[in-house]
Amino acid sequence: MQTKLIKCTINGKERELMIDVRASLTDALRNDFRLTSVKKGCEVGECGACNVLIDGECFNSCIYLAVWADGKDIRTLESLLGEGGELSDIQQAFVDEAAIQCGFCTPGVIMTAVEILDTKRLYTRDELRKLLSGHLCRCTGYENIINAVEKVMKKRLGLP
Amino acid sequence: MYVGKSVKRVDAYDKVTGRAMYTDDLADRKALVAKVVHSTVAHGIVKHVDTAEALTVPGVVKIFTCFDVPEQRFPTAGHPWSTDPHHQDVSDRNLLARHVRFYGDDVAAVVAENEVAAAQAARLVKVEYEKLPFVTDVQEAMADSAPLLHEEFPNNILAHTTMGYGDFDEAIREPGLLKFEGWYDTPIVQHCHIENHVCYAYKENGKIVVVSSTQIPHIVRRVVGQALGIPWGRVRVIKPYIGGGFGNKQDTLYEPLCAFLSQELGGRMVKLDVSREETFVSNRVRHAVRSHITSYVRPDGTFVARKLEAFSNQGAYASHGHGICAKGMSAFTQLYPCKACRGDAYTVFTNLPVAGAMRGYGIPQAMFAGESHVEDIARALGMDSLELRRKNMMPVGFLNAFDHNENYYDSFNQCLAVGMKEIDYEKKLKAYQNQTGDIRRGIGHSIFWYNTAVWPISLESTSCRMVLNQDGSLQVQLGETEIGQGADTAFAQMAADTVGVRLEDVHIISSQDTDITPFGLGSFASRQTYVGGFAIKQTGLLFRERILTYARELTRMPVFNLDIIDGNIIRTTDGRVLLPLSDLATEAIYSLNHSAHITAESTYQVKSNAYSFGCCFAEVEVDIPLCKVKLLKIVNVHDCGTLVNPQLAEAQVHGGMSMAIGYGLSEQLLFDPKTGKTLNDNLLDYKLSTTMDHPDLVARFVENAEPTSAFGTKSLGEPPACPGAPAIRNAVLQATGVAVNRVPLNPHVLFERFKEEGLL
Amino acid sequence: MYDMKALYEANSVRHACELLLAHPGAKVIAGGSDVLVQMREGRLAGCELVSIYGLDELRGISLDEDDTLRILPLTSFSHITKHPLINEIIPVLGEAVDMVGGPQVRNIGTIGGNTCNGVTSADSASTLHAWNAVMEITGIGGTRQLSIKEFYVSAGKVALLPGEILTAILIRNADYEGYKGHYIKYAMRNAMDIATTGCSVNVKLTADKKTIEDARIAYGVAGPVPMRAPSAEAAVRGLPANAETAELFGKTALQDVNPRTSWRANREFRLHLCETLAKRALLKAIELSGGEI
């Protein structure tokens, strides 16, 4: 088995690990770090369930080699929770807008929402649709997901 | 009161933080990995399986072929078992198949120490087949010359039933009737829940434990027992959170095979994680149904006699079988009652992936055919199709003799009125008449028929358990499963109201464990609030009674003067709070005089059913040269009785509408005619709607409390998926004048139709 | 876990070339959105990979001294779309690659990978063809340039020799100055899809904006590799920039294209699209150039 030592930041913590070079980042996050919010839905980059932030941009971790994470800053859904278990604004909006049903696509979608919201820009609803289009959801028809993201976007920008 | 309020989901926090654990999250990382070797012929007999090379792959533990499994046939459908052999599901599956009946059938299973070894070995297993001719078309499969899939079913007909009323031949003799006839086709589609089916099995205390992403744990337990030939009590099935099911997981999928593999490997943990490609091919799909409708109509639009012939493509194995097509036939005969009606429904085996339950259970197919046909009649008569529907649709007071369903309210007209207003129907209908040019708009609608639960077709039984904790809170358990639809939240609301406690004091146990959870059938048939409601109400009243009986001991007040409100024991005569339920609960457990663990458990057998009606309006823009339909607006209106949780109900309708949009415009599994192989078994080539393929989805309700229901509720899970496709089709018809009698209305189909009609 | 025989990570362009020479069966992996999918499907199972993902020197967009636009191959689609030079010089390329897959795919997918896999449906390829892109290829022996037309050999095959990698995509000043273009991706969905047919058209109008001085068109999925439609281009040169010319453009393009029937779409439908898209893309390009229809 070919391995490689990688050093990276995961959810704010410096981590060092010997990685099987054959591992996808999904494999590493789920199996080695037990970050099980990172879901497997297709394993070929078509559904978005495994989406995580790498250096501030969203990637489907299933088609990202774990060894490439060396030197990178990785964030998963687990990073959003406050120390006392408080929900972040976007998580709370998903709860309030009933944007969650089976919950399986939810972690990946929220991480894309984080990338969108971090731009601190105002987007139209159609632009939000495009920015969220890398996620397939079979439960919600996307309606309340878009509502939740739009609500937080406006709130953060101080808009009604 | 909580019923009727949009409280937040009880599982929202866990799901929004990533803490909700699904099957694969729970599996031990050291579990052995199983990989199924699938048939690469559509029909054949396995002559020989050569595993020699595969076994040399480092990490391979064992390979089981179709010759290594017992000849022990079992059914898979997520139906309640019947003790009457005539009503049992067809037992036509083996753990692995020697006679393979579709491209993707299960021939062998590799068990290895890791997924790479399992996949490598699976590719190296060499299977030698005696190839047989195969058939994929439902009507060709009925021909005498067609290859036979199952010896017990001549002409591949799994079932043929008829239904109807009135003297059809007499009715059509009426002078002056106009005859309308049409053929309608719906495609094979897949559920596409984002979590693929996954399960793992191991032995503990002499039992096989199967943890599975399923909608129906108690049914899976029975089927695993049947498949392995072991007592059902030796099987324990655990259902954690699941990432959607939509009916695919209302079937026993790979749980029996996984349990078998673990059993054969000394009870070691074996995980069987289905890939997306396998989900498309080797799980279940929705039946393609070909419908032939003939209507005899008076010139004023009155329907006099109608006839349906429906041919349902079952694929290779029986699974849910004829139930789907039969339900569609029920809808046909009831939605527009007339003098005489006749239905002929055939469910036919073909060499295609196995069709099972999928959201709507035959009604999306039946509504596409029926509501397209009604639209075509209106057009031919020069009548407004909404008027034609109103003239003929099921009237208030209609009583169906078979299931005693009664149409108590004027739901159709009420829903239509709401929908018309929401989409500005009359104005748009007028504005979009007689358009020319490349880009045209249109508006269309459809109504739909649905019912709730499965009585009297089969058993409806539900059980609930309530257990009081020291702090006055309670656990609630039911066999009806949370599959994303929000059942747990609705159940908690119902339990809180029935017992008289605060919602936060109801701890609904989300996971089902057949060793612990009271017997229930799971989640399907849009029945959870209806059926589960009975068990919750009955058990809750029993539970209250026990609490109040204990309260009598502590307060010396008679039970009939006591009540539980907001978690307090109240004297009803003056409203005084006598004591908090928490005090009672602590005392009951620790009392040195009378210690009591207060619990209640009961079974309710449901012997009723309820109609659930509504409609859909769709507005489209058709780009004729590009052969593309853009959906501009879509509105669904439902009367599903009392809304337990309006916000979650609305969200559930959105999901169903999205599925209907895909059904109408883009989704379809394709098969290679030369080999029977599924061509688009992935989420890139299977066109499930993305965020950019929808307009905003509008869900509205009419609330007429269902009289037969414990909480006024009736079905909502499946109905939203039923009327969308014909509404879109009818909107395209208004826009272009082109009737498309098959879904999806994708560019390939529109190109052909527009050419035929001279638009291109 | 991928069924990968071995992974070699390159730390420089030269190292990448050496690794490829040392491991002749190895495939280059840039972003992985194509290679890893094929590995998962089994088509590349058991393969060796040379990863160039870590070569940051192959990321970025700049202008050479002679105003040639230089796009480095590992630049991701999303970075191309956001880049000021792209928006100034060739916005249509930014728009075209903004239609690839979805946002996550556009963050990992690279323009080099998109062209080097030799696929006819690649969203960047038709636009690069329509702008006469030049491919700069580096091997142990040095660097050579090829026109993008020569670069595409046959379906799935490009003109990279053993030990060579693509190190830049160039668009010369003469090929972009004064041109405006439009790309239409025709797919079954509005996101997460591959093109049924893609059509990229750009024009240069005369100073009065009334006449087409030059028009260029390239298609994806109109043949085994992305292709230009020279007959259509010749037919409209010097003609008025109007709807009639657009009709002619679409009809003439049919002389050049040769799409095939596959289960994804049949030939007849693709031919219909080739004509319709050419017409619409030309009209849009004229409009972008300041012409009035």
C-alpha cells in the first residue's frame, strides 16, 4: 500500500496523517477523521453530497484525492457549530425554513451556502439557483433551500 | 395544541449539524465489504462461474455464486404478509440467480477485506451464460412467441384483472355519442434518493442483525427470515436515519443477501453498499405503463362510457407486482364516474430492471393517461377543459362500494378555485390562445385521484408504545418510519396533544429496531399520519388513563375530574393545577407505597381508507425550434384533510412537485435495444431536475378534516407527484396545439412531434 | 478508495515529463473530474496516475509581450470565468466554461484537462476552436506549438507525444482584437449536464457595424472532435449583419458538420440543432458587436 504523510488544517485544527494514496478526500474525512457529515451519494461528482470547502472553495470530495489536501485548509459542516452547540445562522435558517427533509444532501448544500454567503454579495434568486446547482436533492424541490440561503444572505447584508 | 402548528422538525438539529447517523455512518470501518457481480446478459442461464482468478486478488475472503445459495425462493415487496397463501406476494427471488432475467441481475457476491479488492475481484469473476432471447416491450412480451421469464406465468402475464360497473355495450349504443381514443406511454424512472441503499449484517447472541437503509424494518425482518429459512425471531433489523426512499426502500433489497453472507462467514460483519449505478439498475424502478383509453361522450361533454386497457411493465421479478397497475385502474374508474366503465389491467414480466413501489404507486401513470385524454376530448369538443372536468368529475357524496371511501367534501372544486386564482388561469388561458411564432406560452392543468393507506387490499395494522420518564416526559415508539417526510415530527405533535404534554417532553424514537419497536409496517402508501394517528390516539388515551389513575391516588380526586394540560395534572372543575406531571412521574417510579412504571402500548387495526384529492396548474413557454419547454409557474393544490404541520406539509408538496416536473419533462431510464443494458445509470445521464430546471414551486391547501381519521388527516406524501406531468403536457398542448402522448416531453420527443405536426 | 495502481506526484513540469516517460502506461491527472470518474467506473481501474495537480506554476492567466492571451492549463473553470483578462478579451470563454457541470465541478475542472481528454462535448473546446487557440506543449526536449485543430486528432485522442504535457493555451491578438462571441450550450438540463451540441460563434463587424468582416464558428458534438464550419464562415464574410445572413449561416454550416446518432441524441436532431444554434449564436454575436438586426 502506497501512503503519504499529509499535513492540513481540518475544521481549524492542524492535522497530520498517513494517507493511502488511493483514498478520496471523502474516504479520508469519513474514515480517518470520522467526519460523517460528508456523505456519499454517487462518488463521481454528480450529486454534491460530499461537498466540502477547500481553501474557501467548494469541492466534491469524492473526486478529490486525499493526498492533494496536503497544505490545504478544509472545512466540513462540523466546523459551523458553536462551542456550546449553537447553530450558525445558515444552519438555523435551514431549520426555520423547513429546508431539511431526509437530511442527506443537507451538509453538502450548507457548505456551498457558506461559500456563497462568504462572498458578502447580493445575488438574485436565479443567481442563487445557479450557485446551488451542483447539489441534487430529491426531497425538497430545492424551494426551501433557496429560501433559507436567500434569507441569510439578505440578513447578513442588512436587507429586508 | 400542536396539531396544526408549524413546529420545527424534531430531527432538524441533528440533520443540520451532520450528527444524524445513517447506515454507513454507523458501520464498523473494519466490516468486510460485499460486492455483487451482475448479469451482463438480459436473459440467460448461468452455466458456469469461474472464480479462480478473482480469488487470487489479495484481500478477497470468499466468493459466493448462484450455485452456492440455497434454492429458497422469497418475495420482496414491502407488503404486509398474508396468512392466506392466495394473497401472499409472489415468491420469485433467490439470493443469487442461476436463471438471470435482466441485464444487472445478481449472479455472484464477492466478500473482501476492502472495497478495492471487492471491486477488482468482482470484475474478474467470469460468468458463462447460455443466452436466451429477451423481450423488453410490455405488449411484445405477451405474445405466444415471446421468451418466457417465469414458467408459472404463461405469456409473461403476472396478473390480469378487470374492474368496472354498468353495461358498457348497452351504454355505447346511445345515439349521437362521440368516440375518443388514445394511447399513452409513461417511462421507466428511478427514485434517486440521494443515499443509495446500504446495509450491513452481523451475528450477535445467535441472531442475525441487519442494519439497513429501509422504509420497512419489520417487513424486511420477515423476508430475511424467509430467504434464509430461519425463524423470524432470529432476525433483528435496525433502521437508522435514511437518506430518502420514495418506495425503492419499500422493498426488501440486498438485506437477505447481506445477512446470508454474514451467516456464511461465521457472523462477521459484512457491509453491502450499493453504488449509484446499481441503484438505477439492480434495485427497483417505477413501472412504465402503456394505457389505451376509449371514451364515449355526448356532444355536450357528458361522459357516458369509458374503457381503459393498461399494460404495466413489471421488469424481471414480481416485487410489488400488479398492485401498481390495479391502483391506476381504480383511479380511472372512480375519477370520472359515468354510466358504464371498464378496466382491463395487465402486469407483464419483461427482461428489464424490476419495477416496484414508487411515490404515487400507479397514479402518476394513470393521471398522465387519463388527464391527457380528458384534455384531448375537451379540445376536440371545443370546450374549456376545466368545465369538462367539472361536469364529469367525482361528485360530492360519491361512495365507492369496495373500500367504502366517500367523497365527503367538494374538494375538487375548492382546490381548482384556489389554483385558478393563484396562477391567474382565466386571463392566461385567454392570452395564450391562437399564438404563432417560435416561442409560445401555454397553461394547463390536471386533477388527480388518490387514497390513503392500503386497506382493504391488505392489512393495516399499527402499534404504538409510550413510556413515562421520571421527569414527566415520554418516549414514543411506532413502526411507521421517518424517511425524511417528517413523520416523527407529526407523531410527536399528535402524541403531545393526546397526552397533554409539551412538545419538548415527547421523545419520539426515530430509529426502529425490530427487537424493540412495536410491530408496524413501516412507511409507504402516504399512510403514516392517518394510520399512525390511530395508534397514537388510542395509546395516548390509554396512557393518559393510567397517569390519571395514578393521579387519583396522589390527589384523591376522581379520574373523571382530572385532565393533563401542558404537563400538569389539572382539576377540570376549577382548572386548578394539582401537581406537575413530573412530580407524579417521579413519585410513581420511586414510591415506597406503589411503585409503577407507567407505560402504554396498543395495536390499532385500521379498517378504513380516505380519498385525497387536488390539482395542479402549469404555465409553460415552448421554444419550438429548440424543442424545449420552460416551466414558468407551477401550482399544486391539495386537500389532505387537517394539516398537522403546515410548513412541513408544504415542503413535502414541493418535493413531490419536483418529481412530477422530472417525470413530465426529463426523467427516463434508457435501455440498449441490442443488449437490454441500462444506458444512463448515473446522475449525469439520468436527467433529474436541478435547481436551475425549476421555477418557484407553489403549494396550496384546502383543509377539510377527514371524518374517518384520528386527527382529520389523510394522504399527502405521494399525491404531489401525481398531477404535474399531465398539467405540463396540457400546457404544451395549449401553447403549440401539439398533443404529446408520452412523457417525458424532452427535446427528442418534441422534435419528432413538432416535425409530425409541421411546426419544424 | 480508488482502484489505482500507483500515484506519482510531479513537482515540476520537467518532473511530470520524466514521470510520464518512466511510466508509459500512466495517465495524467490534473483536477481529476474526468480521470477519477473513469477510474471509479472501471475504465481506468488499476491504472497508474501522474498527478500534476500540485503544479501551481501551471495556474493563471496573463498577457504576453505581444498581447497574446496566455491561459495556463491548470486554471480552473471558475477562475477563468472570474479573471479580468478573460472578461476583457474573450468573455465568451468565461461564459462557456461557466456552463460546465455545476459550481463544485467548475472549481476542480481545468481547461487543460477539458481539452486534453479530447472529448467533443467539452464546453471550452468549441470556443477555443472558434478563436484559433494555439496549444503550447512541453516535453523533455522543449516546447512546441500546435493549432488547436491539429491538437485534436480523433475522439478522445490529442497530439501529445509520450512524455509531453500541455503547458499553455494561447490566443493571439489578431485572433481576438475586434471580435465578440457567443456560446450556446444545448443540453437536456440547465446545470450538471454535458452538451448535446455546443456552438460558439464570434464575429468582427465593419466599422459601421452593418457588415460581417469575419465570422468564425465551432461546434462541439457535431463530429468526433470539436470542429469549425469553414463553409459557413466563408458564406457570410462580407454579407450584411442581418437575419437573412444568419439563416444562410445556419444552413451552410450543415455542409461542414457530421454528427452521429447515439443514445444521447440522434443525428437528425443534432443537425437541426447545428443549424438553429448557428443562426441564434451569430445573431447574438452581432448584437454583442454593436450590430442591429
